[in-house]
Amino acid sequence: MEATRADRSVLMELAAIGAAALVFVATFQVRPPYVDFLLAAAAVALIVFSAARSRRLWALARSVDPTGARGAWKAALVFTGVALVVLAGAAVLVARAAGAPAIERFANWHMLVVAALYFPWALLQQYIFMFYWFGRWLRLVPVAVADVLTALAFSAVHFPRWPVMAVTLVAGSVWALIYYRWRTVVPLAVSHALLGTALHYWVFGNDLLARWIPLLQRWLP
């Protein structure tokens, strides 16, 4: 009976978050930058107030190797390397279709700065989806189903940017499996920051740092 009540509580919690996410997606299809900061603050509060419960839920979930951080780094870096090769190929095709040299997309040093700035945001997202979201689904469904649900949620928050959603669907699934086995988010956040930066600079040709600097100048006194 106690397990049933716990499961019902987790299900209600996930349903409430899912409903809130649907309202957000329907309302903020194109959201202003300040909304992301508000979301980050809400996510931090969520993690802090639910950390104890999240640890209890993960203690109930089995994994192959819950302490081997070296294995997590190896798996994350292998996946990141393969994904970067795929993104580089896509970047060459996109640049060729646009009639522009692809080397300009790869040689922009702004990428290094953006990847470093992106890391804290990527770390926060990994905590939310792996430590919080994935751990709760494991209480209710098998690992494979929880992995798919985590990947779908991770993809859905990038709506309506369909190319980003496709990439994060695959990446979210791989990251969840790595987290399930080794229980560490830092390698996943590094992978997330590198792939997110490469996607924007290489494939989309977006210089994020050039876009952020005017915003910072506007906000800072």
C-alpha cells in the first residue's frame, strides 16, 4: 500500500509538471530571453526542494555501475565525437547548398567562449531531466520506457525548433542511458555544451556570442 501511494504521488507530480510544460509551450512558442532566466530560477528551486526525494528514488533504481565516473566520461566522449562528425557533415552540406565556404563555420573562435558559457545551462538541464525527471519515471515504468519519455521531454522543451528537437531527441536518449549506468551529469553537460554549440555554429551558422554581446550591453549599466 505504501509503495502504491508513493507511485501515485510520483505520477501526480509528473502529470502536474507535464501540464505546466504544455501550457508553457502553447503560450511561449517564441519566447523572449528573460523567460529562460525565469525558467532557470524555477528549475533551481525545483532541484533544491526535491533533491532529497530524488536521491531516495535513485537509490531504489538499479544500474550496472553507479560509481564509475571514468566509464561515463568515456561513453559521453565517444558519443560526442560521433555526433560532432555527423554535425560537421551536415554543416558542409548546408554551407554548400548556401554557396558559402564551410570553413568559416568551423574556424570561428567564438565557439570556445560560447561552449564555456553554455556549460552551466547544460548542467542545469541535465540535472532536471536526468536526476529529477528520469529518476521519477523509473519508479513507474521500465528503463527503456523511462529513457524514451525522458528523451521526448528533453526534445519537447526545444519546440518549435524542429531540427533542434530531432537532435535532442537522439542525444537525450543516449545521455539518459549513460546517466542510468554511471549516475554522473558532468560528462553529459560537457557533451551537451559541445554539441549545442556545434549545432548552432556549424549547422545553423549562428554566431551566438555576436548575438549575446548587444544584449549584455543593453542589460548591464
